[in-house]
Amino acid sequence: MLRIHFTGTDLESVGLARGPDPLWEIVCSLCRLQTREGAMAFGPWRLWVGGLVRQGGAA
């Protein structure tokens, strides 16, 4: 798991994206699929996506 620690000075210059970034969504999803971390939260999703991948289908 990635942890980032911010100081008060860091937080003064943090900005938020206006919307999701599709490439980062794909990267983060692949990371969740390739590890077993977060089994309680991501287990059902992994099973669903894994079935789609094996069938060659899309959501």
C-alpha cells in the first residue's frame, strides 16, 4: 500500500483534479487485480472482473 505523509506546507499546495483520469483508473485497477490486498473490499469485484476477462467481455 502506498502511504504519503504530508506536512502543513505540503497541504497548502495540494490541488484536486477536476475529474477522474482514465489512465490512472486503469493502473490502479490492475494493481488491485494483481495483488490479494484488500480481499474484503475488492474480493467480489475481482471475481466479477476476472470472469469478464476470461470471457473476453467488457462491462
